[in-house]
Amino acid sequence: MSHDAYTVLILDDEPHIGTVLTQLFELEGITAKATTQPQEILKSLDRNWMGVVITDVNMPGMDGISVMQQIKQQDADIPVILITGFGDIAMAVSAVKQGAYDFLEKPFNNEHILDIVQRALEKRALTLENRKLKQELQSQSLPGPRILGNSPGIRQMRHVIHQVLDTPADILVHGETGTGKELVARYLHDHSPRNAANFVAINCGAIPETIIESELFGAEAGAFTGADKTRIGKFEYANGGTLFLDEIESTPMSLQVKLLRVLEDRKVVRLGSNKSIELDIRIIAATKVDLKALCDKGEFRHDLFYRLNLVTIEIPPLRERREDISLLFLHFARIASARYHKEVIALDTAHAARLSTYDWPGNVRELRNLAERYVLLGSDAAFGAMSSDERLHSGMSLTQRVEFFERLLIEDALNHNKGSIKHTMEQLELPRKTLYDKMRKYGLERKDFINDEL
């Protein structure tokens, strides 16, 4: 395990002890910080903190046992190592029962404390990894849309999404056409506390300017010619839930100031009415363009942009997440197989290679269409249509090309063997550990190749 991101915090009322331990750990490549103040330790910690605490037991003011108890209230799984110059068996047993990772007497052996800290760091890393996997498994098992992929851009996007899922913050989603902006919006809604209320989507570029105001705000009967009955607007219909404003850049300038007022006041007034309707709503806006550039050209209001830009979620284009392409293709092919009652035939190596070298101007939407054509019509029809607009990615180094084809062969074998590690090992003539190491390297998971999971 690399300790680069992990920290050992040392608490001792004798500064020279902290200095000695800090130097000892840093010589081993472990980041360490020492203090004589318990509050400095306590304010540094949370459930995601990566590290281990070493604290002296006998200190003036707050003793080490009390410090440990407060740490355990923040996160019971943070390893706490106690050290003392006055230890005895009874104290050690009591400390371990209260949750101490280990108990050391001064003077301690350097090799011994290094070994204990290394093991404690390993335990903390495993705890945080298990929590992360559990969170991902829970989110993947819930009904609704799934965000598939293990590329750095997608992992970063998922991280941002999970940070804001339970908050009321409005969101701006930015991505090219076909990257899945509405899927991200639905994911945010379906995995939030608002999921029991309505998710309402409106494409601001598809509604004529003459009626978009009544579509959004609603209208009373008689508010304008043809309004023969009261109309509930999208804001009101989404009350308690989420309103998704796609292609927000297409909103007419005349409407943007009214939209801003609703976002700030959380109230809407139907056309033809003077009564305000209170809103408990989350707004998710999406755009495929640079809104700041539109603002600079006078084509979008700066104040509305800054109001929407509280949290921005960037969706990477498919050409920047090539390692996810085969997984997505398999996912879409299985869905098409179930829908059309046709068997999914494994791609040959040449066609699989073309998936990852094509530039995908239509992004995930284009890939999904290709997967459906492949299931319905076969590889010749699917990839023949693709050839008419094919752009090969030729900027790969030799190492990248070798890794690409190695990953491709492993994926093919996993797909052919329906996720069976035993049969994949036999087909590729690889030891189990080597196969697992390579799967980990390329972000491949057995569950993604088991047909009955979809």
C-alpha cells in the first residue's frame, strides 16, 4: 500500500517525543504531524480521514483515553495507538476494550512501533476502501439509472455527485451532446431524498418562445387568448422534487430575468395571477456550451449564470474515457438483447478494437445506437454504418497500444466465460493472482460480465 495520502497524527505533551516520532515515520515515507494540543487532533478528523492517531495517555487537561473516546465518537474505525510511561497490564487490557488499536510502553522500540503503524494504516485503508465499495454497491443496486465506468473522469464525476446527492443545492451539468446529461440529472433525483416526488424535464430549446413562459410558470384561465383553463407550470408540478432544464442556453433573454427571480425567491406566480406559490424544489440545468463565453458575448445573463453555477458537474466525452467503451457497449447490447429477444454474440477482436479507436462524435448516445444495431442486424451492418464517419485515434504510444490489446483480450475472455475467473484463467493461461492484478489495473470487475445481472 502507498502511504503517500495517509497521515500519522501524534499527540504528546512532551514536544521532543512528537519530534522523534515524526522524523522516524518520515524516514519511512509516511507523512506525520505532531502536536501537544488535543483539539488540533480532534478538529482534523472526520469519517473520511486517512490516517492513524498516536496519543500519550498521561497528559495534563485531557488525557489520552478521553481523546480516544472523542475520536471514536467521530469515527469508531480510526485506529488509535496509546503510549505511556506508566503502563500496566490492566491499563492495556482496559484501553483495548475501549477501542484502542494497540498499547505501547515508553521507551518503545522503533521497529516495533513502525510495524504497528504500518498495520494500522493498512487497516484504515481497507476500512475506507470497503466503505467506498459498499456505497457504490448500494447506489448500483438501487432502482433507476446507473452511471457506468471506471475511467478517472467518471470516477471524479461520481465523487462530485455523491457529495451533493443529499443537499438542496442547484446543479449545472455540462457536457457535449449525447454524453448523458439527463441521465445524470435523473441519477441525482432518484438517489436523493426527493425521489418520491416528481422529476420534471423540459428542453428549453424545443419549446417556442411564445409559450415557454406558461410552460414553466403556469397560467390562470383567461390569462391570454386560448387559455380556457388553469395550467399548472413545470415549476409547480415539480414542487417537492426536481426540475431539469435542458439546453438552458436556449432560454430567451426576456425570460432569463424571470427565471432568476424564481431561483432566488423559490416562489412562482402563474401568468394572470398575483398569488405566489412557495416552491421546495431542486433545479438541475444542463448545457452543451460554455455559458461564461455566452455571457461575455451578451447572449446569457451573468447573474443567472452565477446563480446556476453553484455546483458544476462535468461529463467527460466518450473519447476521453476510452477504457469505459467496451463495458458500456456490453451493457447496451445486453439491454437490446432483452428488449428484442436476440442473443448477444461476442465481438471479435478487430471490431472491439474499432470501438476504442473511434472518436465517437455522438458520444454515449452513438455508442448505444451502435450496440442496438449490432444486436438487431449483426456486426457488418453496425460497423459498416460506423465506417462512413470513422476517425481513428492514432496518438497512442507503443505501451498504450500493448496495454489496450491486453485489456481487450482479458475483456473478451471474461465476456466469453460470463465472468468465470476459473475459465478465464484457463483460456488466457494466467495464474489467478496475475489475472486479478491485471483486472485491477484495467478497472475490470467480474460482475460486469455476468449476464444474469441485467
